[in-house]
Amino acid sequence: MLGLMQSQPLLISGLIEFAERHHGDAEIVSRRVEGDIHRYTYKDSAGRARQVANALDSLKLVFSDRVATLAWNGYRHFELYYGVSGSGRVLHTINPRLHPDQIAWIANHAEDQVLCFDLSFLPLVQAVHSRCATIKHYIALCDQDKLPKDSGVPNLISYESWIGTQPGTYTWPTFDENTASSMCYTSGTTGNPKAALYSHRSSTLHAYAAALPDVMGMSARDAILPVVPMFHVNAWGIPYSAALTGAKLVFPGPAMDGKSIYELMEAEKVTYAAGVPTVWQMLLGHLTANNLKFSTLKRTVIGGSACPPAMIKAFNDDYGVEVLHAWGMTEMSPLGTLCTLKNKHDALPDDEKMKIRLKQGRAIYGVDMKIVDEAGKELPWDGKTYGDLYVKGPWIVRAYFKGEGGDPLVDGWFPTGDVGTIDADGYLQITDRSKDVIKSGGEWISSIDIENIAVAHPAVAMAACIGVLHPKWDERPIIAVVKKPGMDVSREALIAFFEGKTAKWQIPDDVVFVDAIPLGATGKMLKTRLREILKDYKLPGT
Ligand code: ADP
């Protein structure tokens, strides 16, 4: 017997319609590429998203055609999120930090028809347009009077002239909720990038889940500043969850430096922010250097790479801001786990609480996870046993766009490529990417643990731990370290700093001081590149 409830497809257009009707006067504030602050409401935004949909119709784009963006976090990008997907086309957010060759490859692979870009990326567009065979229309996200002349980019028009002549009335179409809504290519550290193709259903379910109190905990009373980019994994779904809750949105545009982010947070009374550790490091640096405090910020979600304990402590102890450590990936829309404590942890001493906060957290309803050994056998949840992490759920990929890479699933589970432990309360702790695990004398050393200890040293700005070959132990850990400007620490002092903080055999054998650690397009340390740079390195005494 079937239930007798109404069947209504979960469509992204429903989110903006809801926000317009129930939170029409809630604000969306953006720092623009032009440098000024733009301010309007969900109601204004919904009207302009409908203009986008009409403008796409005028270009004769058909259902599921891809519309690409190269854009910062801002109101026009937000309108495209809804106008493109809501009208049945697929929003393809491109990461501008990728190499131009990769961007051209991705645009061709996705068969993008239109490319909308912020003017900051004009040089990039000029460099790649002749290689983007399928793109017929280039749209600069600016006013008509800002449109560059003689840019050499074919069929270039301004966004404002493109949508300006279109009516703000449009009936969002109804279609199968499993229809593709947006796509995002992984960084392709191994081989060509592959695209996760999100659906209306997966994005809406993810938006519901992300907003839950033990997840991102978003409400109409929040003012949210996503520093996580809308060009990578839909800014962790915040543009959708914000509309679902009616939260005020504050977009930082291109200005990611500590001063700009801090000033925007204070001016717009931001209560909630989300970003990767490298961005927060710049923000905390600005606060310390200028002796500043937050007056409204209460919580920040940090993920994308492991959040060092020193950062959790600084936010909590010095600024009264709660850090929610999150884990996920492009293939998971991206949220998998988020770390909030349970009531039973209230009585724990602070250092025990910190041990839990450092973990990547508990699975969100909708994400099932397990750790397995090399034979695929499930391992116990004891907080000690390491294994390969597998996940499944309705917002996790089952295949990549155009079938690239074959069938990624193993018995219905997606292998994340991460290694971790899960404790009896279900808290996941990521110890490494499987390719970064250091195997020493038959035991595993977590490079994340070693890096966390190193960055707790006051003179260390960044640290990357890698394994190097050793005749007796197979591999031994060393750390590449970037010192903070004007600070100094010797190799011996840094190695001594590890004493008592980890088991003796896990202490790195050597420290290599470097000017910078190579970062990938999503701001993560590129250990493959670091290994190449250090390929002639030899451990002392070997
Ligand atoms: P990419 O496109 O580079 O794969 P993703 O954003 O999809 O970028 O990266 C996902 C990976 O980032 C995860 O598989 C994991 O290795 C790492 N990661 C994400 N969040 C965390 C975290 N909180 N702690 C440790 N690693 C993390």
C-alpha cells in the first residue's frame, strides 16, 4: 500500500521561491569586484533569478545545457545558481585557480554553452576562449558601462544588459527531481579531472541536512559569511541552505584577506562563517596583529583539510567563537561529518573535549560510513583501528559525468581515498589521504597528527609531513616547515618540541625549512608536488 501524501519533486527553484515568500526582506550583501558593497533582498534576488531564466531562454538554451561560471561569491553568482538550475539547465562552477589548460579541458568536457565570469577573470577568459569549442556566449558579470572594449572575447555582453531587458516574471518548470542541477570537477591530482554531477534532489536533501542544529546549525536569525567559494562544491551548499532557512547572506567577493573579511563581518554583524583553515589563518593573524575582537561572530565551520588544534583553541579561548570541524569532499556535495559534542561530553576536562573537537565528527543523517581493511573487511569502531573510509548516501556520487573513471563504487559504497578511525560514539577521525599515509616499521603514522603538533609551535606558519624511504623502517616521516615572518626556530628545537606530544617513533626524523608549501586549486597542500621538489632529499645517516 502506498502512502497518501502529495508527491512533489524536490527542486532548487523551490528554495528561492520559499525564501522570497517567507523571508523576502532578508538581506544579501556582497562585496563586489568593483570594491563597493551591494545590498538587496531575497525578493530582489528571486526576481533577478527569473530574469536569468528568461535570458537563458532567449539564448535558446535547452534543458540540461551547461552554463559555466568563473566567479567569486557574490549576488550575481547567487542569481545564476537559481536561474540556471531552476530553469532546468546545469550550473557548471569552474575553479579559477585551476591551470588554464585544465579550465579549457573542463569546459570542453562539460560542453559548456555559456560562460559567465567576473571581470577579475577576464585575462583567464582571454587565454582560453579560443580553445573552448562549445562556448557560444560570454557574459561579463558587470554593468554595461564596465564592459571592456576590444577584449578579443567573442560574443561578449554584460550581465546587466543581458538580464536587464528580461521580465522578472517566469514560472519555474516542474520536472524529475533526479535531473542534474549543477556540476563540479574534482581537482584531478591523479589524471584528468572528473565531474560530480549533482541533482535537484541531492542538493535539496543536502541543504536540509546541512541546516540541522548538529550540522551547520543555520537559522533565519543568522548572518552567514561563506568564505568557502561558490566555485567549488557549491560553497558547501550554503547558498541553498541559506535560502531554505532565510538566513542573511554576506558574500566577500574577491577580498579574502584578513582585514577585508574582518571588516565585513563587523559591519554586517556576521554570526556564522565557513572556510578552510588557510583563510582563517589570515583572519586570525589580522586579529592578533591589531588586537581586535569579534563583536557578533559565534560559530565557524572549518573543513576542507584538517583544522589544527591551535586554530580551534585560538577561536575558542581568545575570541569565544565555537569551531565546528567538518569533513567532506566534492563527491559528497560535500558534507559527510561534522563535529559537535554530545551532552555526555559536558563534564569532560577541556583537554578531553579538545580531543573530540579535533575529530572530523559524526555522520550526518543521510551519510552512511564504514572503515575497511585491505581485503574490504569492515573494521571495528574503537577509535584506534585505522581503515579505508567508505561512504554511501543520497548526496554521494554513484558515477562521474560521462562515466569517466568507470564504476567508482565497491558493493554500492564510495571509497573516499581517506584513511581514518571511528570511535564507539561514531566520531570519525581522518588520519590521512590513503596516498599520504606513512608506513614505518609496519605501523602507520598519521601525517595530520604530526602537522598539528608542528603548527602549534609559535614560529611555525605551515607544516607538511611526508614519508621518505628508509632502509630499515621502509619509511620515516620528515616535515617541511614554513616559518612565520620574523620568527625563528631551529631544526633541533622543533624536533624537541615533539617530545611528550606523540610516541617517540612517530617523531619526524628531520625538518626541512622551505619558503612555501605548494598548494592545489582548492587551497590544500599538494604533497605530490612537495615530494617532487624533495626528490633528491636523503635522510641524515642513510
Ligand atoms: P578535491 O577536489 O581537491 O578532491 P575536495 O574538496 O573534494 O577537493 O577534497 C576532499 C578531501 O579533502 C577529502 O577526501 C579529505 O582528504 C580532505 N578533507 C576535507 N575535509 C577534511 C578535514 N576536516 N580533515 C582532514 N581532511 C579533510
